Amino acid sequence: MRRNHLHTNNILLDLTPLLDVIFIILLIFVSQTILSKKISEEETLSIQEEYAEAKKEYDLRNEMIDDYYTFVTVISTYDREDPENREIRISGSPDETDHIISLNGRDVEKEYADLEEYLKGYISANRDKPVVFSLNQGDERILYRDEKRIREAVDKLQASNNNVYFKKE
């Protein structure tokens, strides 16, 4: 059986409405992108302004706190390879450099006496405001004997001065 293809169906597809819809969707996406970029730039500027204002307020409060309190951080560290050689670092206000006391060996009575004298001098220099001590804040690398001696030194200072406080964990 032979088929006769005498009459062929000429189907015409009109792509104009399809192209119109594609261009409309493309126009919507482009305009949305431009608008969102503009809004994000405005939000960024707003966030930067709010950050600058918050930073000013934060700095002002820190200045006020520094006028009323003195914070002292005492950090005692040691080398795990050689625990006989240790270091005590005393950090006061941001303007001052750290005071470092090196402990070598087991006979360190002189160094602990130097630590107590330094802390007494520091408290005397800041007698008009409370002095808050913290010891190895968030750091567990301290030998028990050093922690005990530093706490004893601060306890002595607390007993003889009414402006000394020890921050407990």
C-alpha cells in the first residue's frame, strides 16, 4: 500500500506572542535586579551609618568605664616542654605596656615578691578607682602553683585595700 502525500499540512507557527512573553519576563527580571541593587546600596549606607553611630557610643561608654574602673589582666603561661620556665604578664590599661615577670626553676620567691610590689604600686597609682583583677581569662595554661600564688597575692591586696576586686570565673 502506497500512501499518497499529495496534500501536506502547512502549519505556520507564529512566534511573536512567545517572544513578547519572553521579553516581558526579561524586562521584569532586569528591572527587579536594578531595583534590588539600589535598595541594597541604600541599606548598606544605612547600616554603615548605624555602625558608625554605635561605635561612637561604644567608645564613649568605654571611656566612661576607664574613668571609673581599672581592669588588670594577669596571665601566667608556661612551656609544656619545660614547665620550670614560666612567665607572668600583667596587662593594665591600653596605654601601658605589659609588665613581664619571668619565673625560672622552683625557687621563685624573689619574683613573687616583685609581683606583689608591682601590684601594690599599681593599686597605689589607681587608688581613686576600683581595680578589678582577672587571672588567665579563658586560658587554662597555668600551673596550679602559679595560680595559687597569684591568688594569694591578690587576696593580700584585697585585705589591705578597699578598692581591689578579683574577678572569679
